[in-house]
Amino acid sequence: MITSKLPNVGTTIFTTMSQLAAETGALNLSQGFPDFNGPQALLDAVGKHVANGHNQYSPMTGLPALRQQVAAKIARSYGATVSPDSEVTITPGATAAIFCAIQAVIRNGDEVIVFDPSYDSYEPSVELAGGRCVHVQLSLEGFALDFEKLKAALSPRTRMIILNTPHNPTGALISGAELDQLAELIRDRDIYLVSDEVYEHLVFDGVAHASVLAHEELYQRAFVVSSFGKTYHVTGWKTGYVVAPSALTAELRKVHQYVNFCGVTPLQYALADFMAEHPQHVEALPAFYQAKRDLFCDLLAPSRFSFTRVAGTYFQLVDYSQIRPDLDDVAMSLWMTREHGVATIPVSVFYQSPPQGQRLVRLCFAKREETLQQAAEKLCVI
Ligand SMILES: Cc1ncc(COP(=O)(O)O)c(C=O)c1O
């Protein structure tokens, strides 16, 4: 008999819903990935580098040219200076970056604070490191950090806090003022941060993303994680990066070296070329995704779902209390997929203890206009 190290982990809802969407032919607005391609110049660059023989291991820390582009993007976006050599590490996806950061600093018995609803990769990574997640709920209205609850959750064993801004699944943002408040709260404590900022460039309505990279005090204890997959519409490339002060980076690299050693070489070459030649891609992203959010929300306006337009990410939460209050959100997602042809993600799966009576599902709007139109037609007749 095997005694599982992760007894609470089963097939994720993302796999289940994507499979069900494929089986039933439903439009898949569940898992978070675009149904359109990345920029042609980026795709062409991969072919060029594969043909040119860039097919062997790259340096463990990541291709220097790509690390330099990441540092340059950080300087442009946040006015922060980071060393491409000692502070930037390329990883096979943000997931691997988060895993390595947690393994690098969490020990047996340590506590890690996560904010519910929270992304599903954090807890298993903490448990594999011998730690324990302490779940703190975001506010029910607006999904903001609740500093009273956070204060109450801190203990002498707290070793890490995991932030996620812009936030999956709610689209909420953490403000610069909230980062200041957090800095004050943990100033005298030995606590690391993982700041999961994979949606850093998907922030709407003219608001600027408050990155931990731009927060001098918090950055000193932080691993800041991002994903080329989200920024360049290529989630299947599973290529990301983590930025951390040199001492933390050195520890992270000890783990990364034996988890992956390095990222995929031709993809790193292609990303480095594309970032050098198209720095404006990132600047255009807020408007690109805001147009999708607004189209989708305008189309959903006549529906019986209620919602507030999200501030960031490519997910829109919708409340279905006026439609099927009798169904919990897992049942609602299955029903919508099977009976109405639109696959969604129930929000309760992101909670340790889902709030009673919450009736929310998450819809991904990283989709072509036709897909959003077809989905909205279906959603408007439910
Ligand atoms: C909040 C969050 N973090 C991390 C990831 C993983 O990113 P990657 O595909 O680069 O591993 C995702 C992907 O959906 C995400 O939503």
C-alpha cells in the first residue's frame, strides 16, 4: 500500500472541465488559455532557432539574452533595477518557479499563508516541503486583503506569505498602499514572500499594476514570479521566470538545478528576440484584453448573470444566484457544460472552506471575438 504524500490531491477541476468540454463539444471557457495564437514573429523565431541548431541545454539560470530582456522589461514597466545575472532565473513555467521558491525556503513545520480563493498549485508545493498552509479569506466583496484576518493568522511559525496580483480567479488587484501595509505588518518578522504576478500586464481601466518588484522593502524578501505563457499568448510553452534578490536567487537555483536544470532552449531564444524587437507588445496588452473583457461583459449584460467587470487577469466572475440558486457551483458548472454548452470553473475549488451560499463561476475571456459571441449567446438564454 502506498501512503500518499499528497492524500488530498486528485484530478484537478481544470482537467475535469476541459475533458468534459471536449466530450460534450461545449465552448471551453474553463481553463485559462487563449484560443488564438501568439504573435507570428514569435512563432517564426522558434522555427528559425530550431533550424539553426539551438536545440541543446541552455544555461541553468536561463539564456543570458532572455534574462537581459526580462531585466529591461522590469526597468521599463516598474522603474526597478534588477541584475539579469544574479536576480533573474528562467524556469519551465511559473508553476516550476513557485515550486522551487517554496522548496528553497520552507522547512518542516513552517506555516505559509495563502489567501482564499487561491490558485491550486501553492498548497501541494508547501506540503511537499513539509510545511502547512494557513488559509486566510479575502473579503467577500471585492476580494481585498483583510489585514485583521492576516494579522490574526500570523504566528512564530509563519515563514512565507503567497500573494497573487492580479488575482486568479477573482481579477482583484493588490494596491501599492496595501503593499505598504503588508511591509509594515511583517517588517520585524522572518517571513518570505512569493508574489505570483503572472497576469502583471493584464490590468485594466488605466490602473497601474503594483508589483512587488517596485516595492523596495518587500522585494528584499520576495520571489516575484511571472509567465511568458500569459504575456505572449503561449501558455503551452510553459516558460516563466522568477526574480529575487541574489541571496534568495542562489537558494532557488539550487532547487531549480535539480528539478529542471534549465528551460527549453529554442523557446528562450525566440522570446529573447521577440522581446528585443517588440517591446511595445507588453504595453498593448491592457487595451487588448480590456477590449475582450468589455465585449464579453457588454454581450452578457442582458443575461441573468450578475457581475462586476474585473480589474485584471483574463477571467470574469459571474454570479448565478438569480438562475439556479439551488445548485452549488460545481453542480452549476457541470450543468452549464452539459445542458448549455459552456464550460466554466466553480470558484469554491479555490477555497479550503468555501463561503456558504456563494454562487460564482469563473469564465475565461482570453478568446477570439467569435468564441465570446457564441458563448454569450448561450449564456444569455440560461
Ligand atoms: C495565478 C497563476 N499562477 C501560476 C500559473 C502558472 O503559470 P505557468 O503556465 O507559466 O506555469 C497560472 C496559470 O494559470 C496562474 O493562473
